[in-house]
Amino acid sequence: MAGGGNFIGRVISYVANELIVNGLSNSHAFQRFAVRTSKRIENISKMAAESKEKVAQHMEELSKNSDTFKKP
């Protein structure tokens, strides 16, 4: 008998998911939100990659400069 309840729960979950997905996919406000969010995440990712590159360059420069300060 417990298996029947699980089946009904899955059906209710499926129907709720379908309603939510269809509702959001047809919502222009949600689509604008999704596009803006995607662009922001893309910009943040680019800035993070650029910052990582700059830090790597600075570390390389520092390691080169620290070699010149070492005593022979």
C-alpha cells in the first residue's frame, strides 16, 4: 500500500513541476530576469579570469624581482 502513496506523490510532483516550468517559460518577466542574471554571471566570470591573470603576472614579477635581491 505504501508504494501507491509514493506513486501519487511522484505524480503530484510531476504535475507541479510541469505547471511551474510552463509558467516560468511563458513569463516575460522571468525571461528578462534569467537573461540579466546570465549576463551578470558571465561578466563576473570574465572579471575573475582577468583578476586571476593579473595576480599570476604580479606573482611572476615578484618572483623575478626577489631573485635579484638574494645575496650571492
